[in-house]
Amino acid sequence: MFINFWYAALRTGQLADQPVKVRMLGQNFVLFRDTAGKAHCLSNICVHRGGSLAGGKVKGDRVECPYHGWQFDGAGQCTRIPSLGAAAKIPARARVDAYPVEERYGLVHVFLGDLPEAERPTIMPIPEYGQPGWHAQVDEYLNTADYRRTIENGLDPAHNEFVHTTHGFSGKEGDSRVPDLNVEERPWGCGFITTYYSPPLQDAKMKAAAGRQGDAVVTAGTFHHGPTCMTTYINPGPGISIHQNVYKTPVDATTVRTFLVQTRTFLLGTENDARFSERNVFVRGQDQVVLSALEPFFTPETNNHELLMPSDRGVARYREFLQQWESRGWRIDEAALARDGDRVARAIPSPARREQPKGWVLDTVPVLAATEQRSRQCLDSTA
Ligand code: FES
Ligand SMILES: [Fe+2]
């Protein structure tokens, strides 16, 4: 798992007048809205004696710990320690990490890391969101999976033929050669658009909307953005498109929460959302059967013990991106963290720690040491 990327914590509607606890990257966070409705995200661990802030209440612009009533503002600063009395001076160390928050595309995104604003990766964009002629719907799932294996699955054009009855022939067509992939770079990732020979659509309404009856050659492809996000572009028929914009948030190393913001140019009304949700669940279920049985469970640390093919070029490039982000010192040292067990509370480093490295009660999560200068070609393309 990686710090220094944006992660979707909640749908905007899930954050109202009470604090909400969200687990991301193996740590707990509290999200709340202030009196102006602005969303905030803090480390959930009260630095007094470990209370869970999300179990408390929102008091004005602050969240109040349920244990002894300390209050923290949206910047993570403690503003009230009731046991010291009303006129008390608050110690400088009475603060928790606070993380940048942005609400976009119907989701509350949180930047989990300490990079200054100018150096941060972007939230994966959805340029068509809110544009005329496009409809958006949000679905949410929770799975046991390594998020990397699921992104790799999205970057894998060869599996459709065998895993998905809706867009493959289960190998019965004889020649299922994947065209040479033109893997293109984008800021913070890579991907490709390719062609698929696809069976007839099964849903009558979809068939009518797509304007085709039988088999067809369709264009589709996937680009990842950072370690956990990707967009799959599908053109099921002439002049119509679906974009599956997927924001994955690792709850921990083996559990992933997925927010799917689907945008489409046909069957625009919300009355069609259930039909697409149903299909998404069906297709995801087909993937999950295969993904849940992969060995090893986690994406391997090298490619030496898998036999990658030209159709895996997107997967291979994604793994290079992961290595390069690791070389920047952004990868959490999960083995070291596991050794802490329940004996040490930690925090994901927040931007304030860059300005004031000292005076924090909690230590940060361990990361694998940075190993490289930031001059590699791939990193330059993302800067
Ligand atoms: S543990 Fe939060 S106020 Fe004491
Ligand atoms: Fe799939």
C-alpha cells in the first residue's frame, strides 16, 4: 500500500452531521463536516490516551473525543482539554494529523500523505462528469483482494474471452489473439485502447441502444491512475460510450473498497441505473471467482515467477510504476507494521509534518526507504 495518493473515503451523501470512521491503508480516520459543511479528515486516534474520535460527537467546527472530551478542529489542532479547566493553555503537541480533503465526482477524496500541494498526484479525473449528454452513477463494493491484482485484471485484455460470458466466447471462437497493445503513458499511469471481437449483447434495451444485433468488433481499453484507480473505456456500439471510473481504496492489505463512478452516453435516466448496477455486479462476480483463487494472493514482487505475454504489457508497465513509487519512499512497510501488531498506534504522515517534523505524539507508519533519485524517465513524465 502507498502513501501520497488520493483515496476515496466515502460517498458525499454518507457524510452528514455525525463523525464517520473510515479505515484506509490499515489505519483509522475520522471524517466530519464543520458548520459550513466543509469535510475534514483526521487521524482517528486521540493523542490523549487513544480514544476513537469517530465515536465522539461533532461540536460546532470540531470533533470531540468520547473519552475525556478533548476537541480537535479541522486542522487537527486540539482546542479544548476539559480536565485543565476553561482558561487552560493547550500544549503544542495536542494535535493529530489532518489530511487534505476534496469532494469530487460524488466522492469524498482524502490525500493520505505528507507531500506539499504542488507535488501531489492528482485525483483521477472524469472530464465528462456533469457534462451534457452524460449520466453518472456511483456503485460501491467491498472485496477480499489485493487491490493490485484487481487493477492488473483491468489492464488485462486477454481475460475477457474466458472470464466474461457477456463479452467473450469462452475460447470457442478458435482465434482469440489479442492485437498488439499500444501501451501509452499518461500522468500517473498508463494503459491502452484495443479492439475486441464480442458476442451479441444479451439485454434487449442495451441491444437497441447500441444499435447492433449480432457479433461485433468493439473498441475498449483501460488506463490506470496511481496504484489504485483506473478507467475502462467501452464503446459497445456506434457513437455510444460507457466509462467505468474505478476508485479503489485499500482498507488494509487484503480488503479493498471500490467506488465505481460509471459515466455513459446512452440510457441516461436514473431509471436505468439498476440495470447497469446489476450488470456491473455480475461482471465483477465473474472476475472475483478467478481473482480470489490466484496464487500468490498478492501481486508478486518480481515477474520472475510468472510468464508474462505481450497481452500483459499493461500489467508489466503498471508494476514498473509501482516500483518507481516505492523507490520514492511511498510504500508502507507492511511487514514492519505487522510486527507492531496492536502494541503501537501510528499515523499516516500528513503535510503538516513536513513543516514541523517534531512535536507529534504518534510516530508515522514505517515506509520502505527511498532508493532512487527522482530523475527516472517515468517519474519525470508524471511530475
Ligand atoms: S483519550 Fe481522547 S480525550 Fe482522553
Ligand atoms: Fe474482467
